[in-house]
Amino acid sequence: MSKKNIAIFGSTGSIGIQALEVIEAHPDKFSVEVLTGGTNAALLIEQALKFRPNAVVIADETQYEKVKEVLFDKGIKVFAGAKAMVEVAAWSNIDMMLAAVMGFAGLAPTLAAIEQGTPIALANKETLVVAGDIVMAAAARRNVPIIPVDSEHSAIFQCLLGESLSKVDKVILTASGGPFLGKKPNFLINVKKDHALQHPNWRMGAKITIDCATLMNKGLEMIEARWLFNLPPDKIEVVIHPQSIIHSMVEFIDGSVKAQMGVPDMKLPIQLALGFPERLANDFPKFSFKNNPTLTFEQPDTKTFRNLAIAIEAMHKGGNAACVMNAANEEVVNAFLKNRIGFLQMTEVIEEILVKVPFIEKPTLHDYYESDQAAREYANSMINAIVI
């Protein structure tokens, strides 16, 4: 494999940090071309000084001078703002983009990279949740591979290698159940962010950790799988697997099931996506059957964790429903992390916004942006009226 120039969009987040660990472990395979961050200028500067990219982008324009002051005389180009993120994503000297910008903000840079013809290692599930039809159509038109980084989708991707989609009966996404597996509403009503951020198995950022606690993350992943693998919604299922050893499964029409297993470590799917089609050796911890004698499974409790049911309904409804749901979810999770809204109130707000924002059956890209904005405005209005 020739050395790849990697652009990490979202390098200061959990996935970006772990991706740099993978790159550091394989200096003969990867080099860093671009790093981008949101608001954490100090970490972005630290990363840039260590990995010496061609350019960095800080999304927060107020921190541009701070970043430029340190990096400019080091020969590193410095840009700032959402527009610069999109422009840099379209550079032709990038061999692969790791799309790890959190939330809806990742859509525009990812589309720009696809239009340039750059292969995508996709860690930002919201890009497909919001506008999966448009993104996958663009990737097909430009013949751009999209390699999933989410552990579940990486598992399905690996299980499908050498197989025909026409022989797939269904895919089964596994979910740990999060920190509140088995809990009921009378417990959840009192949950605070410190409890919700204690994921039992995975090391992730705050937003996705809260999504795991509400099971919204699994709903988003179902929608992502629908677009990524071109599957009808009724061929996508979820099962609770508390040990997080089986990352997902594919059942074929003959009843055979393929499962991808491994320790719950995001560096594994990150490395697979960056290195594909080559599998690279590493020193990461390996799975031991001896130390994991029991693997268990159960059905998700969608009556208690209604976010999963909401997402499944949005997936089946199509149109702009998932876009609206995602925008509302991003706003309520942000409010929950700031102690402005209760755990169960997040679901209530999402449900109401899906009624308030007009449904569009065949949205354009502009419609998706408009729907996203409308949902956020409604969400913030509702959040401001909540007293906890």
C-alpha cells in the first residue's frame, strides 16, 4: 500500500484523537495532510505541531489568530470558519478524508470531498441520517468509496465482503444498551449528565455517549445502514448485546449468519477504514474467548427508550423526517449536557418537533438545510420554556 495523505475533519474529537494514534503507529502507511477542529484551539495546535500537516482549519473563527500565531511560521497553512472547511475538503492532494466532524456540520465538507473524488472514511453518521439519498447518489456518480468507521457499520461492511446484497435477508446492529440497560422511566426521570456519560464499554465523545444512553445512537445507525448498504428499512434490526463483543451481524437468505467480533476499541474500525483494502498489524488489545465466556442478547425496550422507536419510524417515513429528528436531537442533547433539560424531556421535545416541522417527501439539499434550521429553532424555543 502506498502512503496515504489523510485529512482528519474533526481531529480534536474522540474519533480524530484515536485516528491520530493509528497514524502514529503506522508512519510508513499514513501522513497527515489536513487537521480540523471545532473550538479546541489548544489541542489543534498541539496536534499540528506533532504531525505537521499542510494545513489546519479551526471552525471557531474567533480563535483564528491564536492558531495562526503559533503555526504560521512553522509552514502550516491556517484557515478558519465553515466556508474554509468546505474549501479545504475539496483539495485534490488528499488521498482520504476521515469525516469525523460531529453532527450536521459534517455534511457540507463531506459532500465537497466526494465531489472532488476523495475516498471517505465515514465516522459522521449524521451525514447519511440527514441527507443519505443525496450523499450516496453523489458518491455513486463520482465513483467514490465510502468506508464506514462506526464499529457496527464496519462490522457489516466486513461481513458483506465477497457477498451479494441480493442474498442478504437482514442486518442486525448490536447495541450495548448503554449505562441504563434495564432501567425504567421512574429511574430515568432523575438521571443527570454525569450518570449518562458513564458508558460501560466504549470511549467516545459526550454527544454520542448521551445518544447511546437514550438509544438514539442506535436509531441513527439504523438510518445510516439503510443508506450505506442500500437496504430497505425492514431488513435492518437491532439487538441488545451488553458485552459489545459482536459488533454487528448479517443474516443471509439461507439462514447463515456472519458476525464480526473484537474488543470494543474504536481504533480497530478506524484503522480498517484508513488502510482498506489492506489489513494492518497492530499492538492493540486482542479479544480472548477465555476471558469472555458468555455473550448475551435481548430485545431493546422501545417503550422506555422511545428514541429508538422514533428513529425507526423516521427511517420508514423517509423524506426529511430523519433530518428533522437529528436536528432536534442535537439541540436537546446539547441542552441536557448543560443541565437545561431532563433526560426524558429530550424525547418529548423530539416527538413534538417532528409534528411541528412540515414533512417533505422528496427534499432537495436546500430543503434539508431549511428543515434542519426550522427544527433547531423549534427545539431551542421549547428548551427555553422548560423549567427543571
